Amino acid sequence: MQNYPQYSNKQKWIHWLTLILIVLTFLLVLFKVTLSHYLGGMFTIYLLHKSFGVLIFVITLWRFTIIKTEGVPNVLPKNQKLQRILSKSIQGFIYIFLIIVPMSGYLMSSRSLNFGGIISIPAIDMPNMFYDFFHIMHKFSSYLLAILLILHIAGALYHYFWIKDKVLQSMLSRN
Ligand code: HEM
Ligand code: HEM
């Protein structure tokens, strides 16, 4: 057992699994033209994009319940007020966007959502104007999420390479 605060194993697994899913979700749409040659067309690209997106949404809700029961470790020193405010606000906004991005993805379409080719979630019927609104929201919020993640990762690397404290290890090492 290490002598610095740590996230639970469950929290670590969820954190790194979300990273993998987010990267795949982004890569699928950013390189859709190239990838569609290998994956047998645009249908598969969007089937995977939407299914990964739904998984991220569900995992995020699960993450909330875990935080509620287990709490989060106090990783940053108490006297580093600015660092604490910055890192906690970025984490908070990441959570908000992990909900907004998949929700807007679902709401922007008048067609039912096919999850993994097995479950069909019916679309919500509304005027076209709203679909367009959620479409813009999906694009805009996904890029904002990407910016937040870049800041978040830069912060983690800053702690590891510059301050040389144990912040990164709190999310990495085995308990
Ligand atoms: C966290 C999860 C998600 C992320 C990070 C994400 C991200 C993105 C990004 C970056 C784009 C490209 C935007 C552009 O054209 O500039 C996109 C497009 C799209 N996303 Fe998502 N998405 C997620 C979840 C979902 C979900 C759950 C659905 C549907 C249920 C969905 C449906 C779509 C569709 C249909 C497009 C194509 C839009 C177009 O062609 O203009 N996405 N998404
Ligand atoms: C290379 C990529 C990443 C690194 C090095 C990294 C590193 C870390 C570290 C060290 C912490 C603990 C910091 C603290 O408690 O102040 C943390 C927490 C967190 N990270 Fe990341 N992260 C990465 C990617 C991601 C991604 C892709 C997401 C979301 C999609 C994410 C979301 C979060 C959230 C929400 C927290 C708060 C803790 C929690 O509630 O589980 N991170 N990350």
C-alpha cells in the first residue's frame, strides 16, 4: 500500500476505459472516410461511434454513483488553492460534457439509435429545428470536450514531469 491518496481500483478502471472509448469515438468520425474502407462503409462507422458514445454515457452515470458511495481521494495539497480550483473545475466540466455530448448525439437524430446492432432506442419526435439545434450542440460540445481533455492531460503531465508529485500515480498504481 502506497503512502499517497489513491483512487479505488474500480475508479481507475473506469477512468482508463473511458479514455480508450473516447479516443475510439473521436477517431471514428475524424478519420471516417479512410476507416470506412476497412470497416465496410459509413454504416459501421456510425454504428460503432454511437455505440461507444452510449457506453461512455452509461459508464459516466455509473461513475457518478461510485463517487457518491466511495468519494474521491484528496490528491492535491490543501494550500495549493489555484491548482485545486483549476483541476476540479476542469474535471467537473469534463463530467458535464460526458453527459451533454452523447445526449445531444442521440437527440439530433429523427432515426432510432441502434446500440451495437442489438438494442434499438426509439428517437424522440420533435420539430426539425430542434434536431438541427442538437446537431450543432453535438459538434460544438464534442470539440469543447476535446479541449478540456487536452488541458486535463497537460495538467496530469505537468504534475508528473514538472512538480514531480504523486498525482498521476493516484490514478495509475495498483492498490
Ligand atoms: C462521448 C461521446 C461522443 C463523442 C466524443 C462524439 C464526438 C463526435 C464528433 C467529434 C463528431 C464530428 C463532428 C463534426 O462533424 O465536426 C461527431 C459526429 C456525429 N456523432 Fe458523435 N460523439 C459522441 C457520441 C455520439 C452519440 C451517442 C451519437 C448518437 C447516438 C452520436 C452521433 C453522431 C453523428 C450521427 C455524427 C455525424 C454528424 C454529422 O455528420 O454532421 N455521437 N460526434
Ligand atoms: C492520458 C490521458 C489521461 C491522464 C494522464 C489522466 C490523468 C488523471 C489523473 C492523474 C487524475 C487524478 C487527478 C486528481 O484527482 O486531481 C485524473 C482524474 C480524472 N480524469 Fe483523467 N486522465 C487522462 C484522461 C482522461 C479522460 C480521457 C477523461 C474523460 C473522458 C478523464 C477524466 C477524468 C476525471 C473526470 C477525473 C476526476 C476523477 C474521477 O472522478 O474519476 N481523464 N485523470
